[in-house]
Amino acid sequence: MKFLPLYTTVIYLLGAMTLSGQAPKNQSSNTSYQKVMNEQYILYYPLKGVDTLLILFGGFPEDAESIEREFSILEVAKANEIAVLYMNYNRKLWLETEDKVQLTLLLETVLDNYDLVPDQIFFGGFSSGGNVTLLLADYLRSVNSVVAPAGLFVVDSPVDLLALYQVSQKNIGRNFSEVSVREAIWLTDLLERSLGDPEEGIAGFESQSPYTAETHDMHNLIHLDGLKIRLYAEPDIIWWKENRQNDPMDLNAYELEKLASQIQDELPRATVQYITSENKGYRSNGERHPHSWSIVDKPDLIEWMLNQ
């Protein structure tokens, strides 16, 4: 990945808004915020200083503006004087070492450029952005980066790339939904070209996947021990059956629940929660879809972040 220069940065002041009943513990703030916007990210941070920073990664093909629109957390974050960094980084189901190194450099540069010295940093990611979140967090902690997170959350992410390949094969065979089949064909081609044909061995999948349930492999996450972790899903079995002909075991939720269990078993100092919702999945345009940012209870998430 090649990062773009910072020459288009736009900065202006914003007054923080308080949402009645939404800020944890009835907190409120009138702190002025600064906004920085360029090709790589959108950053909002309080001028008085940053105690907590939330870094967000979107799914295919979300950019920073899309995340801000679909995940309306900014106002409750402002009410609690939390800085929010929306990343223009997408189209990644996994990270190569070079990706991790360059992302680390970018994030460290952001903190340095704007004199941000947060006491704690949290990462969050939706769909493929959740995979980026998990893998990058592990790397940041392994190299003791100043951007290493205290906690992270992922939202309906395909954390098991082998399972994703297998479900894609099923969806091609079902030939039920044009959207599903088109996506499945693209995923199958991408995974086979990049990670190999699973029938000839799954080492390529294990090497890049956050988690491989078939072999209980999560070596890419071992540095997450000690973190606060949340895994969100909305396993609406009826919706997925009616719209995609998927079975419960085809859902990201199925793999996330297994991952939560294995983290609990193998990373004893981590605090992991698998959180499900009902009928909360809606896109910003009103479309019902359980695979959405909206399944996250935002005030509850902020309270979780701030609760030591």
C-alpha cells in the first residue's frame, strides 16, 4: 500500500454537542473540537487534549466519510471528549507485513503531527475492517508501538478466511442471490490466487487469517492477551435464509462466537465479549441488513471504553 501526501489537509473548529440520554453516566462536554480531513483519514479531536482515541476501519469499500455516515458515534464521542479517527483504508481482508508497517507509521505520524498523547487507544472495524483491526492490533502490540490499543471491537467480520472461502463455494452452488453469487465468485478467485486452493492445503489461509476454526489456529492474535475485546454480530437467521439462502453455520456470527470462546481459553488475560443484537441492523438509507455498523449500541460501547 502507498500512502498519499498530507497536502490537502483541511482544519476547522467544531463545538462538541451533547446528546441527552446518550452520553454514559450523563456526561456532557462543551469542548471545542478540531477536524482534520485528507486523503488518508478524517480526524476529530478535542483542543484541550486527548485522553481517549478511537480508530475506525471500514469494510469493502468504505472510506472515512462512509464510516462517519454509517456509524454515527461522533456526537456521543464528543460528549465524552473522545477523539475519533476514521481511516480511508479498505479492500483488505488481511494484512501483509508491509501493510502493517506502513499503517503503523501512518498512525504514529498522526499522533505526532497533532500532538496527541492519549492515555488509551481503541480500535474498531466493520466487516473486513474488523480483520484489519485484529491483525493490526496484534502487530502494534508485538512491536510495542505508541499506538498499541487498550481494547478493540469488530462488527460482523469474516475472521475465518477458510470458512469464508467455503461459504462462498456454497453460495455459488446455491445460485440464489445475484448479489451473493457475484460476491462469492470474486472472493473465491481472490482467495485462491492469494492464499491457494484449500484442497491442496490450508497453510496459506492460516498464515493470513485472524482465525482458522478448522485447526483452532489463532497465532496471528496471540499478542492480544490483556486487551478488552468485543465481537459484535446480529445472527438474523430468518433474514439470511430469505435473502441469501444461508444457514446459521454460514454466518460470520458463527465464526465470531467460536473465536470468542477460543480467545477466552487461550488468552487468559484478555476480556472478551461476544455480543449479539436483534433487528438493529439498518443502513443509513433505511435498508434492513444485519451486516451493518448499526448493530453496535454506541453509548454502551463508549461506556465500555471508558470503564477501567
